[in-house]
Amino acid sequence: MVKRVILLSGDFTENMELFAPLHALQMLGIEVSTVCPGKKKGEKVSTAVHDFEQWQTYTEKQGHQLTLNASWEEVFQTYKEYDGLWIPGGRAPEYLRMNPEVLEVANYFKESGKPLAAICHGPQILVACGGLQGRKLTAYPAQEIEVKLAGAEWVKTDFDQAIVDGNIVTGPAWSANPAVLKHFIELLGVKICF
């Protein structure tokens, strides 16, 4: 049976946190619906490339465009039929978290026990959902305060590591994609045999 995942995006989602999991999940035969609230199938989102150069924070440049393969309206009507949710970071979560439908979907996956991955700034959406008391999360380090204020336990980790707490997998940046993907596909019940 084919697994189905929602990949939530928005303009200026982090390029690597969108395309790397999209391609990896598709390569494994997982059906991925790329969606953005307010946009329809065939429309595009612009991504952002975040990198560490010489300043105290990361820089941002425009990345690739993603052509959405599903409409938000349709996926929102059927989100409970999906097996998992992937929330990439970048700037998109800061405004997506203000959308009640986004919070409804994220909260459903958080509470249902179905796999949910949130990377970099993606946990901003989980914080906006609430109900994180006792959960262990990581995210981009600037979110430590938000995570703690939401009642979750902040876990400091290397940028290439992931934290798993039940059905939730979190990572601090795009360099954690391999670790987050590994745990996410295990939670989906996908087995890779060599």
C-alpha cells in the first residue's frame, strides 16, 4: 500500500528543506502532495536559500520555484487520509502559523500519532498549535525561547541531528535532512532493504 505524505510549503520555504525530502520520499515510492494554503495545483512557490557566511545570522537568497502538485483546498478536505506531514522551515512557517487550517492539520498529525516532521523554523507551527507540554523538540536555535515558552523541552543538538519524541521528528536545519528523513520514514513504516 502506497504511503501518502503532505509536504506543507509557502513562499520562501527553505529550498533544501523542501526539495531534498520531496525527492527522497518520491524516490522511495511515497506519494507526496506539495501544497500551499491559498494556492492551487500548478501554481508555484518561491523558495529561499539560507546559508551561513560571515555574519551573526544566516543570509537569504531566492531559491528555486516549486510547482505545486496539489491544491490546498482539496488536501485540506482529506488530510486525515494521509499517513504523514512534513513541515519545512524557512520564512514560510512564520506566516503559515497564522492560518487556522494549517494549525488544524498540524494539530491533527501531532495528536493522532501519525508521523510529523518539522525542521528548522517548521516547529513554529507546532508551537502555534500548543499542547507541547512534556514533548522534546529541537529547531533552529533562535526558536529555543519559543519552544520553552510552549512548554516543550528544548533539546540542543548538532545541526545534522534529529530528535524523535513519539511521532514527532524535529531537526535544526537543512543539514539534518538525512537524520530527519531516516526517522520519518521509519515512523511511516517504510523499510529499506539492501
